[in-house]
Amino acid sequence: MRQKELGLKECIWDASAAKPVQATEAITGSGVSVMSGQDGSSGLTFLTRPHHSMPPRIPLTTRSVRIIHKDSYVCPSCLLKDAGRAEQPTPIRRFTSERRVRDRTRPDRNEGPKARVTHRYASNGALASSTAVNAPSTVPFELRDLHQHLQLLQDKASVYVDLSRLQLALRSLESEDPIIRIAFLGLGSNGVQSARRLARLLLSDELGEEAAWEQELLDPRDGRSVLLRYGGESEESGVQPANSPLVKEMRIPSARLKGWNVEILITGFNASGYNTSDSAESTTELEESILVPPITMPNSNGGRVGFVRYPVHKALIVSEGVTGAVELGKLPAALADDRLISAALNLPLRGKASEDGTSLKAISIDIVEPALQALRKDYRANGAIYSSQWQQSNVASVASWLSKASRPSSEGHSLKPAVEALLNSELARSTNLVSTTEAKARSSSDAVPESKRTTLQSAISSWSEEAHRDLQLNLNNALTSPAWRRTSWWRLFWRIDEVSMSASDVLRRGWLVDAEQSLAFISGRILEAGLASEEDLKKDSVSNIEDAKLLPGVSREEFDEYKAANAPSAAPQKIESLANLTEFPVKVARMKEESGLDVFFDPPWPQTIHLAREQMLHQLVPSMHLKAQALLLTSLSTIGGSAALAGWLWVASGGVAFYEAGAIAALGLVWALRRLQTKWSLERQKFSETAREDARGVLAEVEGKLRRLVTEGGRVAIRTEDEKEWIEARQAIGACQEALKEAASHGSDGK
């Protein structure tokens, strides 16, 4: 309906797969744009501008319908020609000149060479349908497995492959001696003209007269791309109409073109829109644009530039002069590796030919063209001169590169080098694309970039070092402070009540105080980065410090109730009576008395250090105080008992055993004091060691929790469908690589 309203007719041809595709159009009032196929493949599209009147519709005849349902394929252009001749005496043909329109009205032209051309295209071989399981019958037996795996790759991993190059590879496998398509890409202002001159020297007949196709090829007025195929000059292409705005197809009777079994696409290439750095990503992007060169539409209106992608097996970048050398120097060094892409620089120099296999071929077209003209005038006198100029120009290296790319298949139907290189390149590109896509998906699933995580991990390491240094220095200073010296054994007799106060002062002043303050800062950085929430930071803070002992019985239940009631997400509760308001401070005081915890202290960072300190204050300090009281009571009891025994002995002896009684009293005193000193020193040492070991354990727990939050926090789970797609794509690519190795090994065995 859209075509009917605009008055347009279209002819779409897939250049890589040689099959028609359905397309959607995007055409403005006076502009022309390119149509893309629904199957994702790229092809050549030809659109005409709107006519002032509606063109006649050309219905399909019964004969045309039968042709469509046959196994062999018929060009859509030729099919429309036959249908038009059968029903309309003077149909108007698109993409033809007026002379051809007048010629087609003759009835004797229906059985002329045009019909034979159509029959030739129809007999090239049956094409497999998109749902076919088996390979077409034209595929050699050794290559059928590879052909089928490539079709499965197209179905399962179409996102990760270049469909145009894959279609070209499939078409190359459907023949025992496929035609190799090579692109001559003109780089720079004079690159296209140099590429045409080079193609003329390579394909022309030196001993014959100058052909018309040579003059037409060198005509600078035609800015279209040129496709050179073997054939008679009088033959019609059957694919590209003569006035196509995209590609000018020329069939030339060149013996070299026939012997090499190649077709040459000559077009321009502009590298200014690409990143020409030496990175692997930019090199891959440039390689793809060179091996699938875009063909522009110079006839576009409205400031639009349309283009189509035309895949090739290999490409030769042709440039001229110093400007061309500068343009070549801007390209990545790893691009022209002579395997798929090579380069030729036209310079007016005479010198030794470069060694075969080098990626850059310095040629001189200017010294060969005069020699060719002289040879055609008198080949007897100028034959030796032409041969010498041909060798000095180094054009022979380009001819050798072309012949190697199109080396005929062996008896075992091995792959041609160009086809094998094309498949290896595309499979390697697909593998890298799958890996890159997976890496990007996993990195994009992170809400925080990896650099931020690395920075926070370094900050955690620095905090851990500072915390251990704080433990070593501050705790030692606290254990040598006057407050701790007041707990010496000989001061217990009059400072026994200050043991708890002194031990608590040591823990509150020297036990990870600075580390806890630094922990608040680094927790804020983690919270700011979005790696964790406040609840994540405070979660499981008492998991490894025996919180059940710290909050026993009713106190733990009340603590949990208070936390739940004062959570940020909890709804505010209504105070029902004044008794509830007066009961709450009593519960808080009783909870702090029993456990030492302050329910109002709820900072937004891990509370492991704070709760561990409160645990030591609530359990370790009272235990130490109790031990001091027991030792002091034992010592006093021993001293008192020995003194009583000494007094009884002195009284019983009537004052005679004074020295004996003194000895007994002194022995009891010394033994009690020595026991008090030994036992209490061990208790003090045990207290300091327990404080150090608990501090190390708490630091290790906090550090591990912070690292776990930084590593695992802020991540979004990758979809299972994506992971399954990556696995299937890798399996399909691996199967194609194995099939390619087997096909190459069959060819080597056949040799």
C-alpha cells in the first residue's frame, strides 16, 4: 500500500547470498534511502524516484509462478521481464536506457541472448531454503558438514556474526570452484583512479588492441563503484541494471580474470570516520569495514547519503603518491597482514621489486602504461622493454597475490585459501564478540565500576594496617598508664575496688578507639558508593562475639523488640497509656545494667568493635575483679591464720618460743604475698593477652565483612537467557571451527 501511494517500484538483490530479500522502505518526499532486509542480511537495493503518474503493475503469470516453486532460482529482474513480455506488448522497464526499451518491444528479442542469460542464472544450482536441514546438492561432499554447521551458526548466533560475510562464505561452499570476490579500495583523493588503472593493467590483453571496456573503466566522469566480472562485452549482467546508482557492473573477456576465477570490486574507502589507533578494537572495526566495504549512493537527494554493504573475500588498499602514503601510515600496523588485507602504493619510482609476501607493495603504474601502449603498437620491438618495465613496476606482486588467493581447489575439494581465511577471520571475530559482549554485560551489571571497588579495597587494606598499628601502640600505652599500674599486686590491699575502674579505663581508652573512628569513615565511603545499605553494614555485627551471652534471657527479647519498633521501615506505634511511657526508661536502665548495651547507640556502620568492647567490659572486667577479690581474701586469710598460729605458740610457750612464733608468722606472710603476686600477675597478663587476641579477631572479622560488601555489593544478576545464549554461541562457533579443520584436512589428504 505504501508503494502504491508513492508510485514506486523496487528491485532488491542480496549481493552476498544471491537471493531476493523482503525489505522495508524509508523514503521521504524527494529523497531516496536504502532498504534493509527483514532477515538482517545486507544486500543491494535499488529505488527509483517518484513518477508523476502511477507505473503499470506487472502481474505474475502462471509460468512465472511455476518458476518460483522450482528448485532452481531465477533473478527477480529477469522474471519480471518474462512476465512483462507475455502480457504487455510495450512495458516500460526500469534501470534501462531508451534504446533498450525500444529493443525489447521487438518480438524476436524474446528468444535472444537475454533469455539465455536468464537460463544460465537459473541453472547455477538450487539454493537451500532458510529452513533447510541438509546442505544444497551443489555443495561438495567434504564441505557439507561445514556448510550445515555454518547454517546452524547463523540461526543460533546471528547476533555475533556478520551475516553478509557469512552468506558470502556459504555461497562459496556451494561450488567446487567458487568465484573469489576481491575489493580494490581507493584510499585518498586519487586512490580510486589508481585502483582502476591497476585493474586495467592486470586484466587487459597486452597483445590485443585497446578494448572498449578499458576506456570505459578509466572514464573519470562515472563516480560509481565498478564490479568487474568475466564475460563477453555484449552480455547483460542479469544482476545489476545498466543505470544502477550503486554499482556499475562490467563483463570483460579477460583471460586472467577467467583463470583466476575472481571478480573485482573497485570502490573508494574513507578511513577518516574510524579510529585509527593500534588498539585491537579499532583494528577489528577497520578490518570489518574494509572486508565489507560500504558502497555509497551518489544520486541521493536532500543531503542524504545512502550506502549498502558489499562483502568480499579479500581486499587491496590502493593509494597514490605522498598523500596516499600518509593516509596508509595512519592505518594500524597490524591491519594489512597480507592474509586478508594488503596494500599497494603507487609511486613514480623505479627500483627493485619488493619481496613476495610483504603487506605493502610499492608499485609504479606510470612506467607500465606507456610500455603497454608501445607494446600494442609493435610487440616485436617493444616486447623486451615491456617485460622489463613490468618487473620494475612491481605490478607482478599484485598479480601473484591475486592468483594465490584464488588458487583452484584440489582433487579432494579443499577450501580455497581466500575462503578458508574468510571463515577463520569471521569465526575468530565472532568468538571475540561473544567474549566482549559477556564481559560488558557483567561489567554493566555492576552498579559500581570496578575501579571504584579497587579503590575501596585499597582503602580497606590501609584501614586494617592502621587498626593493627593502633592496637599495638595504644593498647601498650594503656597497659603502661598510671591507671593500669594502680592494679599492681601490692596495691590491691587498699585499691581493690579500683580494679574494675582501671581495667575499664584501659579498654575504653586504648582498645581500638581510633580504628572504630576510621571504620565510621570508610563505612561512609562504602555507603556513598552504593555497595551496601545501613542495614547491610550493621547486619550480623554480633555474630561471632557470643551475643547470646551478651544479651541473655528477657533482655535479648526486649532488645529485639526495641530494634523492631524503632526500625526505619516500622510504622510509628501509638502510646496507649502513661504506664508504657514510664516503663520504657526502666527497661532501658535494666538492659544496660544487665548487658552493658546502650539501646540508643545505633550508628550506621558495623558495631562489631563496639559490641566486642561492651562484651569485655560486661564479662572480662567483672571476672578479673572477682579474681582479685578472691586472691586478696585468700592472702589475707593465710596471713591471719599464720599470725594466729604464731600467737598461740608464743602464748603456749609462756613467751619462750618468741622466735619460733615470729618465724611461723613471717612464713605465712611471705607465702601469702608470693602467691598473691604470682596469681595476680598471671591474671593481668591473661587480661592483656585476651584483649589483644579479641582485638585481632574483631579486626579480621570487620575487614572480611567490608571486603565482602565491596566485592559482592551493588551487583545485578545476569539473566539466565543471556548466559544460555553465550554458551550456545560458543558451542556453535566451536563446532564450525572443528568442521573447518576437518574440511582443510580432507583437502590436504587429497593432495
